[in-house]
Amino acid sequence: MKAANGEGMTGLEKKRVLVTGANRGIGFAAAKGFAEAGARLTILSEADAIYEAAEAIARETGARVDALQCDIRDRAAVAQAIAPLGRLDILVNNAGIQPITPIRAPGEEVEATFRRVFDVNVLGTYYVTREAVKRMEAGGRIVFTASVWSKSAAANYSAYVASKHAVLGFMRALAKELGPEGIAVNAVCPGWVRTEGAMEPVREDARFQGRSEQELIDEAVNLQAMGGLMEPEDIASAFLFLASDAAKNITGQTLHVDRGEFMD
């Protein structure tokens, strides 16, 4: 089993895989890994870029990749988008947003942002999962993208932190509920990864605090046992592992890929 990509991953060939939030970043890297492993891949995002992402993965891997555009906050749209998929073996719940929501932010915009974070990260994830499990049988896998902050916290990110704590609770409850059916449910907890989804909130937080972006990044990575930011490709193999035969006896667990920021 290779760590850098999907080649050599066992039990993933011809599996039907759905990855949400796969138009960029960690989701894109994980989806590409599944394609390299021979899976039958579908990727989903609300962004138009999901079609370009599908073309890029197909071009780079030679695999067939289907794209779905859907706002996962819309329950009816989720059902309509996922309906044609038929059987589903693996769901990667990666879609999520990470804006800052400082409690002392002026105005009411922060309250709307707080609600949107939960609508996407929690309710949207729930809607997708409800549709996916209708199509899963014994041997199915669900893998959530949580966060190192799902077991810790950070100032100014209360909505994101709370939503990722909720994701872990949801994952653990589902592991108990779906375990008797032979469906394993786990989560990957990434640390600091160089993605636009992570760097834009840093820029926003730097403006809010009146500090430099680099100062905030240095402050964050100094909490790690191993320094530096990771790239999306550094995270992808964790998703493939939890979906592979090697993890068939693992459920209800979190796999930290964070360079030692959080230690159980």
C-alpha cells in the first residue's frame, strides 16, 4: 500500500465512491487517490469548478469521473443529485467551510455566517449521509473530514470548531448505528494544510486582529511536533486507508494527520 497516492490500495478497485467538496484542496486530492486506486468515482460540489476538477482527475489518472453540482444545504437538491448513483460503497464527507466568527465582531453578518457554517458542515453533511446510506450494504464505508480542532479549539473560529465537534459526535453515533449492518464509519482529522479553504480564513483573521498572515501561520505550526504546512496530497492516503481492506475492523475512530499538533 503506497502512501503518496491510491496505487496499491487494496479493496478499492471498482468500488463506487462519492467525495463531496472535491473541486479543490483535500477533497480533490482524496478523489484523485481513489481514481488512481481504480475506484468508480463521483465528485460533488456546489461550485462550477467541480466539472473542471472531474476533467482534471480523469485526464491525470485515465479513470472515469462523474461530477455532480449541488448545494448540500438544500435537502431536495441533495436527494435529486444522488438519486442516479445507484449502489454506493464509499462516502467521503469532505464538504465544509471555515470562515472566522469572532464573538465580538460588529454587526449581524457574523451571525448569518455562524448559521451557514452549521448548515454546510453539519446539516449538509447529514443530508448527504442520509441519502448515501440508502445505497450502502455490508462492507460500506463512510469517512468524514473532521479537523484537529474537532478535539481542541482556536479563537475566532467558534462556528467551525463547534461544527467539527458535532461532526465527530455524528460519526461516533453512526458507527454504533451502522456497525451491525457491516458499515464502518470513521473520520480524518487534518492539521494545517496549504489550501485556499484554510488560507483565506487566515487572511481574514489577520485583518480582524491587525496582525500579519505569516505571524498567525507561524503561531499555528509552532504547536506541531513537526513544523511546516502540509499539502493536500499529504492527507489523501488517510482517506484511502480508512476505505481500504486494511481498515476493515476499524470504526468509530479518528485518524489525526496533523504533524503532532494534537496527541491522544
